Amino acid sequence: MSASILLLCLASQFCLVTGQLLTKHAMNATNLSPKPWAQIVGRLSLGIVVLTGWFFIWAGLLQKKDLSYVFPFEGLSPVLIVLGASVFLREKPMWKAWLGVALISLGIAVVAAS
Amino acid sequence: MDFSQQIPTRSVMSSTTSQRWRQLPWWLNPYLAMALAILFVPAAEMLLKRGAMATALHHSTVAGLGVDVLSSGWTWLAIVCYIANFTCWLHALRYLPLYLAFSLLSSTHALVPLGCWWFLGESISLGRWAGIAIVLVGVVVIAGPAMKAEERL
């Protein structure tokens, strides 16, 4: 895997995780009463913009490589999501969630080595 | 950036949101929305790959970005699937914690390669299959206990 492909994979992961955190933040706010509409629309819009960035980087990768070759790198995202949800959304995953994340990372390593 | 501002604590969120979705009609069940969101992913990815292959000979003017994939009808079908996926996903996110919802979504790591092999004729080595299987075990380890905890609430 070349450095530019790796960089594009990492950039797509960053956009995907940031976009999801913004989206979840917006949807959490829909459970508040009264609903803070300005905040919901603002965060959701920003989330969609960032996820659009992810879409085009991802489409660019698919033009260069087989889907089955680049898709396993998406496996990084659960790790980054659990970390991001813990830090920024203050979700408290159970200890097994961290074990699962370790397995996912191991799986990615096996995929990368194959 | 502190995303946690104005968000209730998890204990408040999990009890109130769990009770709330139980009062919804069956077709608004967040786990059903998650299942649909999951199925739309391999559909979208394979359509996008078709679109990307159809436009791969045109060289994009924007270095590294696949903007020219938009000239293929397959890509627009993929976008419809992404929108359907995103709508289901937003509904599920109202009621499920992000770490759980995203872990469930990771099961696409098995469905997408299976779809690539079945529909696109891409080959996948034994080692890569083994890696994908380990990723899936990780997903089950995360999602299993969390879903049981949801059921108990």
C-alpha cells in the first residue's frame, strides 16, 4: 500500500468519525425538551458536510483499488468511534466493548498482512 | 470542542430513551432501523464501485477525489441507498448509544466482502477472510452484552 493511499484511508476515517460524532450529538439533542433546533440543525448540517467529504475521498479510493482491498481499513472506525464517543459524548462503554475493539484491531492487522 | 454540552448524562439518557422507544410502533423500533441501515451499506458500496469502475478512465481534475463518479447512473443509485441508510441511521441514533449502533453497523465488514465476491467477482484470500472473521467476533463481543443490558432496562 502506497503512502498516498494510506493517507487517503486515514483522511476518510477522520471525516467518517468526526461526521458521526456531530450527527450523534445532534440526535441526542432531539431528546431534550424543548428541542434546541438551532443546535440540532447546525450540528447535523456540519456532520453531513463532513460525511460528504468522507464520501468523495472514499469514491476516489474506489477508483484506484478494489473495494475488498480498501474496505477492511474502514475497520479502524469502530475503534475511533468508541474512543470518540467516550471522550466527546461521555458514553460509558462496558469493558467488553474495549475487548471487542482490541479484536477488531487484531482483525484489521490480519487483513493488512494477508 | 466539547460535544457533551447540554447533553444529559448517560444514566438519564439510557433509561429515558429505552423507555421511549418501547412505546413506539414496531416499524419505528431502532433495532429494525439498524438492520435496514446495515443492509443499505453493501448495496450502496457495490453500486458506488460500479459507478467508480464506469468512470475510472476519466481522470479527475481534483487530485485524489472521485468527483467524476457523479457522471454514472450507478453512482446516483448508490447515493439513494446512502440517503436511505442515513435516514434509518439517524432514527436509530435517537435511541441507541453511538458506540453500540456503530458496532452493529460494523457487521457490514462481512456483508460487503461477501457482496464483492458474489456480485462483483472480486477475489478474497483466506487470510483476509480470517481477518474479517476476527473483526466480526469483535463486533459480537461489543454488541452482545450491550444489547442484553438494553433489554434489561
